[in-house]
Amino acid sequence: MSRDPFDHLRDMNPMPEDHPIYAPMGTADRIAGGPPRRQRPVWALAGGLALAALLAGGGWLLWIRGGSQEIAATSNPGTTQAPDTTTTTAPGVIRSDDTVVYFLVEDDGTQYLPGPYLIPVARSYAVLSHPVTDPVAQTLDFLLIGAYPGEEEALPPLASAIPEGTRLLGVDVSDGVATVDLSSEFVSGGGALSTRARVAQIIYTLTRFDEIDGVRFLIEGVPTSVLGSEGLVLDDPATRAGFDDLLPAVLIESPAYSTISGVSTPLAVSGTANVFEATVSLELLDQEGAVLWEGFTTATCGTGCRGDFTVEIPYEVGEDQLGTLVAWETSMEDGRRTNVRQHPVWLNGSGEGTTTTIDPIAALLSERYDLDKAIEATLAEIEAIEAQLVGLPADQGTDMRTQAAELNQYVFELREQLGRVYDELQALGAEFDIPCSGAGLGAAFVDQPDLPDPAQDMRHALFDAALSCDWETLRSFLDHATFSYSFGESGDPVAYWQREEFLHYRPMYYLAAILERPFGMIEDGDSTIYTWPSAQAYESWAQVPAAEREALRPLYDDLDFRSFDEFGAYLGFRVGIRSDEHGAQWIYAIAGD
């Protein structure tokens, strides 16, 4: 759908076969009749190393640079102004900033949904040889010529759904609405998707201007609200709403896709995303692909809704160079990168050598996110396998048991990596969230009438604190001299549980869930230890009544029961509260033998 907009220029300006013209840009300006060019470095475009410039009156100046050679060509086809349309005018200035147009890219193999997708692409006013009197019209002209030579072969290649030959007849901006008049070519050819895509290109390009919220369309001066042979009905005015399906899951709005304009440090990145848990991972690469920065940010909405995100990325490179900004969503299934979006960005050099400016905390948090998703996905896979093994005799399902064992080993290795991340974050004094598995229990406290009141009150307080991961309340019940929280561990029980929560072991879930199970009693001199679950109070697993075994589900399944049977006793999580004439004391919460 995109095209080389300069074919007609080459036809009108054939190059001599034996003596091609190598005109410097100053000469090209004099040929075109434009003002002297401002001194500004012009970076080559990807692949074709070409730039195009609009001339006063709608003509074009094209120059193609190759090594030390510059080739100039001009054309002045003229444009028609719609009789009833006015174009806002302002004193002409030579502008050195950029504008943005929206082109289309196809799926690169990492997207969940098929393309094409809209992305913003920078266009520089600095290439123009005439004053910019109307930035809005000028931007539309940039859009209508399509992708520059080389951009169609880039990765990803840029394309346009706007039909070749479409001309801008006029544009007027009033009360937040841009009324754009296009030639009849705009509604020619293409199906429903092509029509929606070209309309979206116009709408997104125009509403990039702060003063424009909506767009009305004229075709050859005639207002229209239905476009194309497919009968696309437009709102009045048409807005970005309704075109979300043409956006990638992660859309980098700024910096726009650009091979011509440098970006300052820190690099201000903004965009929108509709990704799992609203988490967008990013990295900035130098021209060699080395990582200058990596981290992640959180959009204002996610998992089914599109939210905004912003992040500042510090960097330092020794010389001006073309880098790459990469944004993606981490797959919750296997931790791979999905919905990847890459923008070339010119990095401004400092002249002092390249410095990697990776924020160690941001890098660790990004690594944590990837590991979290990989662990969650693997645990879900293990759970699915174990569900298939329920009820199978021990001599059946060998392959599934082997697969589950391998996955458990993989989770163990992932947790080791995550433990390193936790320890390094702690060493850096970083602030980071600790998950709360207790919140996932979703149960209300139920009294156990046979408990004495002090033990009942303690059980209730522990249950509530576990549901909300109220670490300080839990800490207030601890007597470090007598409390047991793990075999072979010593230190701060709360710090231990926080680390276990970070590693997806869910100690608070088990603490609350175990307290829901039937309790047992162990006499200890003048006091009684109330222990949960009741299975802990029996000398052997064989003595545990069937009803009390079943009460342990779904915390434990047939495979766990088989291991208890082989060991001869209950091996799981247990909680103990000692009760005597002085009251109740929490004495242990142990994960297992």
C-alpha cells in the first residue's frame, strides 16, 4: 500500500548517464528558489539515505546523499485549494523541530493479534526549503507522500494505506476540530481494513496536535460521513476512539520512530499499552546493540484496557549515533518477550565516550518481573499436570510425573535466581513490594467452638494478619526466644516470611488456610498446645481419620498423602498455640519437615 513518492521526480529529472549532477545543498536551494539553508546536520535515513523537502507552493525538493555526493531534483506540481475551505496562516518561519505522522507496520511475529498497527513517525521541518506557514497542512503533506525511500525496507517496514495520488486540498482548524479536504483518490480502492487504516492515519496524525481533538472529512470540497465502498461511517467529528484495534499492544508515542532527530538525556518516553498487569518493560540500546539502560514501568491500566505510561531513561554516548528503544510485554506463560515495539532513536553524543547508565534497582526489578511470570506460568503448568494425576495409581502416568518433576526442578532454579534478586535489592536498600499470598484465600474467619477463648482470640488475630500480610501485627505476637518458624533457620521470622512470599512459596496463604482446618491437642505439662492441622497431633499418618485427611484438601493432594504415608507422619505446614492459665502464646509456624 505504501509507495516511493519520488518516482515522478526521477522521471521529470532524469540523471545524465555519464555525468550525474552532484549539487551541494546550497546550490539545490538556489535552484529551488528557497532561502539559504540553516546549518544543521542531516542524518541519513535508513537504507536509502534520502530526504525529501516540500517547496513553497507545494513543490518538492529531493536530495539523495551517498558518500560525498548529493543529488538534487525539483518538482512543482501545484495543489488546488478547496473554494470553501480556509487554511490558517501565520508568519512564515524556518522551523528546526519535528512533527509526527502515523504510518503502518505489520506484525513482527511477537504480537498476539495480527496487524497492521499504527506507529508515530517523526518528520523534520528542518529539511524544508521554505517557511512553514501552516504546520498542520505541512504535516498532512508529509503524511500524504508516504514512507521515505529506505523506510519501506526497514525493520519493521513502514507502509501507508492512503492511496497514491491523494492530495491535500485544504485544512481548517476551529474549536478543536480539523476539517480536512482531500482529493477523490483518498476514497478509491481497498477494502474495509484499508479504509479504516487510512482514516486512522489522518485522525491520529491530526490529533497529535494539542489544539485538535477531532476531524471532519471533505472529499473534493463535499462533506462526508461515510467513506469507501465498504461504507465506513464516521462520527462527527471523528476521533481516535474506535480505532484501538489498529494500535499495537505497546505503543511508543514519544519519542516517535525517527532516524533524523537527536534526543536529549534523560530520554523521556511515553506511550500507551494494553498488557498483562499494565507492566511495560523497556531497554535502550546503543548503535552496537549494547544495553545502555533497562527497566520497566506501569501503565495506568492494563489486562483488557489501555493505559498511559511514562518513564525517563538516562543515557550517555560518546558520539551521535542511531540507537534503539525497545518496549515489550513479558509473557506470563514462559517469560519470553511478546508485543515487542522497537523505535530507532538518534542519541546525542557527549564527546566523552559511551557510558552504560543502567539503574541497578530498575534492572533488578525488571529481572524480578520476568522471573515472576516464568514461575507463575510453570507453577500453573505443574498444577494442570497434578490435576490429571489425581486418582491414578502410582504405576500410571509415569511421563506426566517425570514432566512434573522436571518442572519442579525448573521452578527451584528460578526461585534461586529470584532469591539472588531479592538479596541484591535488599543490599541496595531498594523499596519494592512484597506480594501477599494470604489475600488470595478469600475466606471469612469461622470460630472453632471447642477452643478456649485465649487460643481462639490468638487464632483469629493470626488469621486476619495472614490475610493482609500485616507484618507488624505478626511480629508483635513473636517471642524470638521460643518461637520456631523453620527447621535449621534462625533470625527474624518476619524477614524470612517476606522473602518466602517474594519467592512464591506463599507462607501467609498456608498460615491462614491451615488455621481453617480442624485442630488437635498436645498436652505439655501444665499447658496445652493447640496445633493446626489436627494431623500434626497424631503419632502416625495412619491414625489420622479420613475426614481429617480430607480436610487438608486442596492444600495437599494424593501425591502428598502418599508421601505422608511413606514417611509415616504428616509432613506439611503446621501452626501451634500454647494455652495455659496465663493466656495464649503463638509458639510455631513451620513450613514442613
